[in-house]
Amino acid sequence: MSAGPSRLTLAWSRNQVRRPPAGFIRLSQLRQLQACEQVAAVCYRERGGSIEFLLVQTRGGRWTFPKGSAEPGLTHAQAAALEAFEEAGVHGRIEEAAFAHYHRRRSGDKQSASEDKRVSAHLCEVSRLDPPQESNRNRTWFSAEKAKERLRADRPSEYGTTLARVVDRAVARIQRLTGAAVADSSTIRYK
């Protein structure tokens, strides 16, 4: 007799429409939220007393930081490190906490501001380079001033200025880090 009631309960639960409790997000909504979040690796090295930034060239010819979507199961720093490796062949040390956030809209898009992509920028000290995993990626080192010039080129003025400010904030952060006697414990080493 105990088999009867469990079958009845099972049949009833299969036919019932399930709605998530208040405060929960459906998986489809989570995927949409994820699509709005991107990560960037602001890759740098110190050479001859100056700071240089590694930029990659997009298929459209613009220079940018290695950047992509946040990956499920990875922290933003890990996802940024992965983008740096795939797009530029970077090996190095990346900070766990983002040092800057900015919003990006594809040029020519007539999206509302709520559909802009929020980008978390993570500082990445490059220790070595391998060939990029993605084909047709031109990567080049630039001084801070040249990097800002390249990032402003062929972009709407406001967005180019935003990217230039990211470089300025990176320079300030690097100068604070190199002036510190103790290594920052909020970094991740990766290969």
C-alpha cells in the first residue's frame, strides 16, 4: 500500500507548474545577466624605468585590452587571465580585485544604457609571452601615452577617453605597487 501514495504524489508533482520562489533567478535570466558582464586584462611590464602596456588588435583593426565575457565557474580575475592567455599568449600575475570598471557599448549600437556591457578591468603583470591561441591577433607593447592614443583611435570620443582613464588608473596602481615593500596578497599567479 505504501507504493500507491508515492505514485500519486509523483504524478501530481510532474503535472504541477513550477515557479521559482521570490528572490530566485531563472537560469535563462542568469545567462542574460552574464552576457552583460565582461572582463579585461590590462597587461603591463616595466622596462627601462617606464611602464608599457600590451594591447591586441581586433579583427576591425582597433587596439584594445584582451577582453571577453565572464566565464561560469571562474572568478573575474581568472576569466581575465584566460582572455589574456588566449588573445595575447600572456603568462603572468593578475590581481584578483578589479582596479577599474567601465561600460562599453558596441559602436553603432542603438541600445539603451541598461544594455551596455560592464567591464571589470584587472591588472596583469606579464612575465612571459607565448604565441596567442586565437589566430590573427596582433599584440604590441606601447608606452602609456601611445596606448592611450591607440585606445582613443577610431572610437567615439567618450569611450576613447574612458579607456585612456583606465590606462591612467593602471599607471597609478602600478606605481603604488612598485613602491610597496611587501607583495600584494590579492594576486593570482597563472601559467
